[in-house]
Amino acid sequence: MKKSSLEEQSLQKDFLADASWRRKTYRDMDFIMSDEGRPIRVLSEMLAPGETYQKEEIYNTIVFFGSARSKGRAEVEQHITRLEKTAQNGDKAALRELKTAPMQLKLAKYYDDAVELARQLADWSQSIVQPEKRFTICSGGGPGMMEAANRGSEQANAPSIGLNITLPHEQNPNPYQTEHLSFEFHYFFMRKYWFANLARCLVVFPGGFGTMDELFEFLTLRQTGKIHLQMPIVLFGREFWEGFLDFKHLLKWQVISQKDLDLFTLHDDPTEAADYIKHCLTQEFL
């Protein structure tokens, strides 16, 4: 029996409404999350931060790198006190951890110095009359020295950026970064792009593999002229850096040149480092 014209129209309408082929591809999450959709995901991580920073008139950043495992002195001292009480009861794990306490306190000093340095720089930047010429504190958005940088900026009542990344451990977003300026990246290379793209200064505190990865990338970009700006690179904590890396050893082996040693400076005092950075940024950009 032949269906009526109205019934056919109704069935056709229902089919078109439910048909999967009518979905717009940019709304098809199966495709977006597929291998073929990867270029779109990469482009999203390239374009979205730029749109935000242009809208907020953020064109210059001071980037802080350093260990995600560091904490402030007050927090470390409280933790040590708890360990000592536990160790009195014969807790072997607490006794083992207490052996590392002196180094935890050393690292804590640098956390506190990072807070102070970021505070001074953010406070100075706020005094620049033209907003588009200000320098925004930028970190990796996680704990440790990254947290210290964002924290110092908050103490100066200034906004700051956190370029977070999804990792199995260590990368928990700190509460001091400015939420609408911060992003969560999936791709390391796109996160690196945004670190470098707006960077006008790099400050590197004691850290591990991730910190060294970022430091040597910036040094290479400066050495090869890919970054043409006279960007100051400050290594903070002479004891750490001279104990870890003998740059003169690289010179002795002739794998770097004498002028490469001018790509960075060593500092131990937050105010001294802040004065040096402010001088360099004023000369180059203001």
C-alpha cells in the first residue's frame, strides 16, 4: 500500500534530522579527536592564546622557569616540624625524608626569591603608562617556582599568565595565575611557542629536566639569531648554576664561543636582578 505524500514528507524530515551525515565536521568530536583532526587541535592551541592576548593588549612577557618541586620556606619548615614529630616515633620514611631537609630549605630560599623578584618586576611594569608596553609575568602555571612567579605578580596586584600543560604528575595549576589569561596545552611545542613568542626576558631558577629544556632552547634561539631582540636571560642562584653547569668547560672544548657566555648573567639577589632586568628592558623596548 502506497504511503501518503504527507507521511512520506514526515518520514523524510525525521531522517534528515537524525542523519549523521548532517553533522558539521567541526562539531564531530570523533573526527576532531582523531589522528586526522590533529592539525585542527594544534591550530587551536596556536590561535586561541593569541586572540586573548591581543584583546588584553599583552605583547610582552617576562618568563619564569624553575623546579615544580619547590615550596616556600614557611611551608617547608612546617613540613619538617611534622616530620620530626613523626620520626620521634621511629617512622623510617620520616627519618629518610629528614635527611633531605637542608636541601629543601635551600630550594625554599629560591622560591621566596622568585616571589620577591616577580613582585618587583610586576610592580614596576604596572607603573608603565601605556598598557601595551607593560611586561606581564608568565610561568608554566604549575607549582613550585612557577607558582612563586604568579604569586609575586598577584602581590603587586598585577595580572599574570600560566601556560599550563596536561601531564601525569606535577602539573597542577597554581591558584595565583590570572584565569582568563592562562591556558592548558596538550602539545609541548605549542606551549613552547607561546613561551617564546611574547618573551622579552627569561628568568631561570634552579630546576630539573623541564627547566633545562626550556633554558637551552632559549639560549639556542638567541645564539643562532632566531630571537633578534636583546633579551636578558637571568640565571638565578649562582651556587646552583655553577655547581651544575660549568659553561667555561664548554668553551674549553670549543663547542661554544666566548661571546656565547654573554647570552646570560648570574644573580643571587632579587633586587639586583630586578634592577638589571628593568635596565635591559628599558633600553631595548622603552
